[in-house]
Amino acid sequence: MKRIKFTESQIVKAIKEHENGKNVHDLCRELAISTAAFYKWRQRYGGMEVKELSKLKALEEENARLKKMYANLSLVHEVFKEAVEKKL
């Protein structure tokens, strides 16, 4: 089954429509998603605007990049540590 990628503005728009009184089942049918997916969106992005959501995505990407950098640096540190111990 092909997975559909929704933009931040589409997610926020769907949540706003639900807050304005539209039925969850109707929204899910229109967007071709499950109700569980909608409730996950609402739990994660509820109360946010598009600008805040894009900022959150950027912070998550930066956090992943920093974690990867830390992992690489810790590996290099361990290698240097082992090299120094072998010399002694």
C-alpha cells in the first residue's frame, strides 16, 4: 500500500477543521487516512500553527544530525583511547 506524505499545512488544516466541528470519520475519508493516524496527528501537532510546526521539524532534523555527530565523535575518541593504551 502506497504511503501518502502530508505537508505541515495539510496536517494543521485537518486538525483545525476538526476543531471547527467537522466529523473525524469524514475528515479521514477525505484524506484517505485511518482515524488512528488522525489522532496521532492531533496528539503530536494539536494547537500548533504551520510556522511552529515547520520550526519543530527543523529542530528534529538538527537534533538527529547532532546525535549522529556525537556518535561519530565518541567512536573516534574510543579508537584514540585504545591506540594510546596500546602504545603504553
